[in-house]
Amino acid sequence: MILAFKFINITENGVLERILERTLAASSCRGRLVRKGDETVLYAESETTDVLERFADTLAISVPHSIFMKEYCVEVVETMPNDVVREAEICKPEAMPPCPKCLADVENTASEKFGNIFTHCKVCGYPVEPTEVTLINFAKEMQAAADANHTELFEALARVIHNGGSATLTTMSGTVTAAALTKKNIGKFPVDEIIAYDVHTASRFFEMQKGEVLALGSIEKPRIRMQMALEFKEKYPFFYSAFAHVKLPDDMVLFLLMRALHEVGDVLFYLSRSVDPSTPIALTFASDTAGVKALDVVVTEEGDAIVASGERSILPWRGRGYGKKSLSLCGDYAGLMEKTSAEVVQRERLAGRDIAVDELLVAEGEEAPDTGVPVVRFSHRHAAFFSVLGQHGLLGKKMAGIYVGKTHDSAIMIHSEKFGLVDFMRFDFEYETFDALFSAIEAMNETGGKLLANFQQKFPEVFEGFVGKRIERNGSNVMTLFGVIGMILGFGETTAEASRKLLDNAAEFKGKKGPRIDYKLKGERRLDPLWSVRTAMSFKLAGLDDLTLSFGVVESFSEFLSSTIDDIETDMGLDGVVLCGSLFGEKKILQKSHMLIAKNHTVYFNKALPLDEISTAYGALMLTV
């Protein structure tokens, strides 16, 4: 009898395949592993059904949930194919959170790896060399060898945190401060991440959708920005924000610390990137790693996890090439295409490599090294769009792409083989001062003038504060627009502060509908920000509350994106729509936009790459195909 265990797995990092190979090797079954495209199939054969049933049970325990695994099924088949085991393009991530086997080993008192923070295997681990571990607690010092059981050190550290203290902590991703959630600690060390014992704990203290529960507990152990639930607010009334980045322990250091804390009754603690060298308590080991960025994910309204940013479990990344020999440079990342394969790595990894290419693609605004080959400049929006087209094999289709970034300027684009790539619509914000902005609103029509007069009369101090004030650029034009609206609504003194508060207000809103904020075009298909600002001001004058008004700004923006795509479909027809750019990392913008657009169009995201940055290093390689 032969069983085929089929997985739709949209990453080629090899994690699933290595777990399947390991589980098969430890069994008495004969088998073969085949991967084609996004499908991985493990064939297992045995003469007895009991053996196959036990193998299936073992496999269910051994294979963890992954944000990249989309489907799974088991079938009885007649024969085992003779296909290649798996494609050579699959590579191992440089850093990967602990797998179920390694976690079991460090908890098993009979294992030689019990309590050891450097436990890793062919599936998981970090690029950190094992070394002596030291705990300093004021004048007392404890040390343990690299291959020792480190449990005692973590039990001592857990007592410090349990009693409300803090300590410097070296993790596999760098040095941080680990602390109890107290008002005193937070005042000294701002919260960057809250660590929860498990998904059940997280669901008690934070508002979570089903897709977020699944993502949080996945092997990738991503961070998710979530809103505090009532139980959190009651237990920590001093916490300064309605949101926080939350994750489960994502390396053995945090896992063993969380286990020790749980034994004394604690289920939450936090990490801060702010570190005080004079802190008298520290658990450290020698590490020269700068740390690999954790994944931040956001979920669609249907529960699908989208990678917003990060590197861990992704880099080095390999994917489909399109026949050229080219190199792309984009910020911290580099893409390299060699005929039918392509890869993306951290830019520093290119040092010392002998690379021969026919062209060099460099992001706008970045310095191009002298290589002696032709240099092609590219914009982030175009590269992010083409990243998705390349991964899904859509370069020959008529596609629309929406790129809304927090840092780089946004656009709605169209690409087809017939007319190439064009910016269908751009998002502008050309005003440099509030005086110029208000003068332009006043000049629009009589209603604009009356609006300004009424606003000045009702909020004289607010209006006076804008006189002579420059508009600080806040990354992209869209973020600057949100920041200006937020400042006018009283959400902050800078565009950065005000835009963040506006987006948080929108995320906190629990209603179903906000006010309609105008997003209209001016000549040459460019967004006219004046309409958005003036309608937001009018609702402020009407006394609308901050949460509802903020949600209206975000909801109307998503509706504008959707209606623009519908207009393109009516005019020329489309095969699908791509959503990319870091602003889709905001849950309300992602969910509202995706829900509206997916009603009438097939929507595509990056498969296993983030919405921005890393993906542009790959997408740039596609631009000259």
C-alpha cells in the first residue's frame, strides 16, 4: 500500500522537505520525496496498514504548521513515481526558529541536549557558534559550558524577571533587555516585543483572528502587531499603547527563559532593543551576529498570512530565473539571476564572490558601484510589482499592480506584453508648507474658503499653530498625506507621529462604516490631496470622533483603490491584480482593500517574500527580461 502525503508549500526554503526526509528515514517505510512547483509530495510504502498508520501519526506530530503551507491532504495511490527527489533550487535559510524535534530534545531530561541553548539541526538553527554562557547577578557570577545544560541559569534569570526586574540578554538575534511588564521597566526600556508563553496565552491578552492564532504558532514564529484585550488592559493599566508586537519564543534562549518563567507562574514578558551597559544583571554569551530580522506578518480577512517585512526563514532565497545574467542592488539586499534560477541575499554576502553579469540594476537614489557593465536604474514600485509577476509566472499577462509604500512613492501600474509597463496613476503631495496647502484649498472654490474660515473660528489655537509651519516629508507621499490629515485632526506634532496615530485609530475602530473621505484625481491621473484634507476637516468640524474619522480616511482610501481597478478593468480588461508595498502591512488597509478588490478580480501577493525591500531585489531582475 502506498500513501501520498501532499502539501501545497509556497516557499522553497527546504524546511518542510527536510522534516519529511528525516521522518521517513526514521521509519520502516520505503518512500520518495517529490517537489514540483509549489507542491511537495511524500510517498510512503509498506506491506501493512498498521505501519502506514503509525507513520501518518508520527508525520502529523513532526510537521509543524507553517505560514507558507496552504493545503494538505493524504491519498492512496497505485504506484510511486520515479521523479527527481526535489529540485536543486531549494536552499536552507540562514536562520530558522527551533523545529518540534529540537524543542522536544531541550525539554527531555534524558536527552544530551536537555536545556542547551545551542541545540539545532539540519532543519533549524541560527548562525551562532556555541560558546560559554554567563549569568551575572550583581556580584554573583554563574557560568556553563557551551555543551552544558543551561537550565539553572535561566531559572535564576526567571526569578529576577518574576520579581519585577530586568536584565541584559543575548539572544540568537542580538542583545536586548528582557524585563517584566512593569511601569518602572517600561519607563526605562521601551517595549519592542511582548513574548507570550503560547497561542492560548496570546489569545487571552490580545485581540486575535483565527489566521493570527495559526500564524503566531507557526514554525516561523513571526511577530504580529495586535490590539490589547480587556484582560491585558486590566492587568497592565499603565501600558501606554493600544497595540504591541507580539510573538512566541523564537529561539532557544527565549524558549528556555519562557519555560522557566512559566514554572513560577508568568506567561508574559517583554524585550526592548534599548540596552543599558551598566545593568547589573545579564545573561550573555559571545556572539558576533548582528541578528536576522524577524518576520512581521499581517493576515487578510480570510486568514491568509502575508509577510510584511523581515528576513528570517527566507534568506537566502531562491526562485525562478528568466534567462539573463544580471545583478540587482536594493538597500541591504542583492538579487542575482543566472539563466533559469535567481537568488536574493543580504548584500554583504556578495563580498568575495566572483560574479560575472551582463547588467547591473540599482535602485533610484543609491550609489552604483563601478563594475564595467551597463547600469539600469529602477524604482521600488516597479520592482515590487514585477517581483510578484515573476514568482507567479505572470509576465505575459495583462496585470494591474497597486504599490503603496511607507517609504517610497506609490502608484497604480499596468503591465502587458503589448504596451509594457506604465504608471497608470501616481500619488502626489507637492505642498511644502501648511500656508500653501490652506491657500490652495481656499482657492478651490467658495466652499473651500468657508471651510477654512469655520475651522479657524472653531479651532483658533490649532489653526494658528500651522501658520508658517513647514510640512515634514514622512516617507512616501501617501504617508505624508496621512500625516498632514492626522496633524490637522490633532493626532500629533509631526507627520510621522500623526500618521501612526491615524492608522492606529483606524485599526482600533470597531464599527462597520466610516465617513466618506474624498480621493479625487487631477490632471494626468495624479491624486489631488486637497480633496482628502478638506473633507477630513469638514468632518472634524462636524464633531465626528477620532476613531470613526480615522477609519473613514483608511476605508475611503481602500475604496478609491478598488474603484480605480474596476475602471481599468472596464476600459481594457485585466487578468489579475497585484498588491504590494509596505503600507499593506497595516491590517485595516490590507483587509479592506483585499476584500473589495477580490470581489471582482484575482489578487496576487508575493509568495514567500515580504511586501517590500527584499522582494524588490528579485523584482528588479525581472524588469529587463
